[in-house]
Amino acid sequence: DLAYEISERVENFLGAGARLVWVIDPSVRTVIVYRANGTIAGLRESGELDGEDVLPGFRCPVSQLFRTPAAPAQSNGASA
């Protein structure tokens, strides 16, 4: 999505009463946190998402969002 489209969506969510919006960007492995009070925070892969007062107790390392699945085992071409 284009940056202005994401910004519009964030504003729509916040305008509709959402108190917390997370924008996850896998291309740069970051999360931007938008809050209803107007504050914004950026998190890098070493950071941790926090549900704050919206999802009390929720915590997730940002790195978990970008874990690459294990590669499938390579076949050596032999058949059983």
C-alpha cells in the first residue's frame, strides 16, 4: 500500500474510536504504533509490542513478526 493510503486508514481507525493502531512494515522489519492521544512510536526488530491499556498483558517481540519459516529439507535425489 502507498504511504498516504496507510495514513488515511490509520486516521480512519483512530477517528472511529480505536485507541491503538499498529502498522507493520515487513520490508524494513519495523512497527509504527499510533495512539488515540496523538503520540506515535517506532519499533525496530529488537523492540517489543505492548498492548498497553487496550490489551493489558499482551507483549510480543517485534522479531517474532518477521521470523522466517525453516527451509524445507533438501532432497539428495535418492528414492526409497
